[in-house]
Amino acid sequence: MKKSDGKKIKDKIAVFISGRGSNLRSIIKYSNKKKSSYKVELVISNKKNAKGLLLAKKKAIKNCSIDFTESKKLTDIVLNLLKKNHIKLVCLAGFMKILPVYFIKSFKGKIINIHPSLLPKYKGLNTHKRVINNSEKFTGCTVHFVNKFLDSGKIIIQKKVRIKKDDNPKSIEKKVLKIEHKIYPQAICEVLSTL
Ligand code: GRF
């Protein structure tokens, strides 16, 4: 759809965070490009003091913190927020809470996540440490759809990163994050084009 000035109306997305928000920053940065098909409309954190919330405030993006629990009432509040704000896609970016199954079902096929490993390998936490301990030659990152199983939904984009002999979990994190920041905005546009 186009606005009266001929510009394309961008799809509205919500980003869920828990911490520093470096992926949120890259998602926002890309959204300002002409080629971006999305706009970050809403940022939700499950932690009041998440650094990423400050970024949302600075960029004048609607934001709030919600203590997600299995409670149906809270889930309904979030679902209403998504509806009210015409959110087309939810992007988890360092969101450290498992979403209630009821929420996943209600927003089916419209929640994606980024994970710092070459899924299906190394689901869960401390991926870089485990990759080093197993003397892997490659690691990477994956954007995938969210289903009720941890880090298990259909893969959207995946990129490899070579591990060098002198790498450690910190250096791997740095390399992988750089790639995460590139592929997540691309994956968002790719998914939105299919919705
Ligand atoms: C990223 O490595 C992401 O893949 C993982 O959590 C980290 C979040 O980092 N799910 P940030 O908050 O986006 O900086």
C-alpha cells in the first residue's frame, strides 16, 4: 500500500528484548533505510532496566516492560497491545523468556527469533563456550520462526562464521554479533514479504 505522497507504507513490527539491545539497534537502523519494508512500532522488554529500552525511548519508539508469566491475563494484555498497534511481526532479539504456548498459538507464524549458533546445533544458552569446548571449526547465527519448542522452529536465514585457533567465547560473540546485525533486518523483510 502507498501513502498519498507515493511512499510505501511500512509494515509495523514489535521487538521483544531483555538486555543490551544491540540487535534492536541494528533493526532500527535498517528500518530508516528506504529499502526497508518495516518500521519498529513497539519495543517490549520483560526487564524494567533493559538497556535496549533506553534506546527505544531515545528513538521515540513506543515501549514498555511487561513481566511475562504464564498468566493468561498478561498474555492477553500483550496480544491486545500488538493488535492495537497493528503489529504484523514480533521479533525476539535477546528476549530471555520462554513465551507462553497460548501466545505463540495466538500469533502463529508471526514470531521470529535470532539465535547465536548454527541451529539445530547448540540450542539454548552459552553457545559460544560450548562451541569452543567442542573444538568446532565453524559457528554462526540463525534467524528462525518460533514454535513451542526451544530454538526449534523453521530456519529463515543462517550464516556461518569460521572459528580460529586463538578464538575464545568473547571473540566469537563479537564476530557472530556482527553477522547477526546484518542478517536479522534481512530476515525481517523476507518474512514480511510472505505475510
Ligand atoms: C544475541 O546474541 C542473540 O542472538 C541472542 O541474545 C543476544 C542478544 O544480544 N538471542 P543483544 O541484546 O541484541 O545485544
